[in-house]
Amino acid sequence: MFHPSDPIGILDSGIGGFSVVRQVQRTLPGEELVYFGDGAHIPYGNHPEDKIVAMARYMFRFMEDHHVKALLVACNTISCVIGQCEGEVSCPTFNAVQVGAEAAARLSVDKIGVISTVFTHNSRCYPEGILARSPKKLVVLSCGCPDLARLVEHNLGDPAGMAEVEADLRLEMDGIVREGIQCCVLGCTHYPLVADSIRRLYPGLPLIDPAEEMARALKEYLEGERLLASDDRLGGLTIYTTGDVKEYALRARQVGLERIGSVSFYPPMTL
């Protein structure tokens, strides 16, 4: 049984899920949030499937121990294997691929681009999810980016590092942009953190941010189940990471996260 005062859990392979936290704080400012970023094992998209599933289950159990009333699986790579994590948490889960595919399928376009990690690309989760939900025939062009998530993770806010991020964006995106895509799904939660760079490189290209869709879906669920936190106070944010605590604290401030109570280390799963 859940209570409105219970926290909401958000998990990701690294700092990318901060893009989801940012949207949830804007949409549901009264909610308490618990964040888990598995920085020790980033990028998830370069791991084999069995390791991704094991790491996901490790984080799911962490969230179950914290009695979250809803879990947002920000990591697109984990979203592709979420069916193998059933039973690890008792609360409802919302995943990035599901809401991102639904948002893309609603658009009045004929050609959609997707940029993601290599694992997400190879799984075909986005193309299959979009095509299954679309009422019309679409072309979906997917691009797997082996280095982009890592570059964003470690270079956000550093002008010299961001030049490397933008060079990698051009390397990965030029091909699908030349194919005439009419929008692009940001199929990794790290990518919305550099959305301004993408817009500067490809002006006029609409971007679909699953983080926004997840926040909206969460709000609808909480309202329907009468689980919204009281609006008489602002909710806080507790961050756990298997990575560098100081770096996570810095990145959280850089992306504009609010009401950060603590940033703590949590032991990583041994692979």
C-alpha cells in the first residue's frame, strides 16, 4: 500500500536521468525524489544484455527498499530489457522507450529519426515501438552512438569538452538529418542535457524528449490514484551514485536541479 508522502524513484546509468528529475521537479514540485545513478558502469549501452539486466535488477531492488510509490526508468537501455526485471518492485514503472515511442507515434510526420546508445539501437525497441503505435505508415531511422553518452557525462559544462560532444553529434546525426527526418527522438536521457547544442547544429529540427513525456505520464497516474503529495511544501531530492559523488553534485547544480538534500555514494554491483 502506497501513501502520498512516499517518494518517487528515478534511476539511470549515470547523470542522464537528471533530465527526468528536472522535468519532474517542474511538473510535480511537491514530490520527494530518490535518484540512483550507476556511474561506475556507464555507458550501459556498451554492456552485454545479461549484465544490463543484472545491473537493472540491482537498482530496482534498491528502489524497492526505499518504498517508492512509482519508479521512472530513465535509462533507455534498461527500458529495452525491462520485461526481464518484472517482480523486482511492487510499484508501477514508467520507462523512457514506452513514453518516447508513444509521443513520436502521435506526430503528423512521415520520417522520424532516433539517436540512442548502440544497445538501444540494436534492440530496435524504438522503431518497433513507434511503428506499432502509429496509425499510419512511417519511416524510422535509428542511429546508435557509441560514445555520446560518455562524452556528455564527463564534459557537461566544460567548453572544451562540449566541443568534443558537438563534434560527435555531427558525426552521428549528419547522416539521418540528410535523409530528411522531420523530428528526432532523444533516445538516451543524456542527450536532452545537450539539446541546446543539437538545436544549434540542426536548427528547426523538432526534438522529442522522453523526460517530458515521463513527467506528464507520472502526473496523470498520481492524480488518478490520489497519490499526489501535499502541495503545502516543496519536495526534496536525494541522490545516490556508484560513481563520483563530487561530480554528481556538480552536474546536478549545472543542470538546474533544486532542493538537493544530499549526494551519497552507494556500492556498485560487482560484475
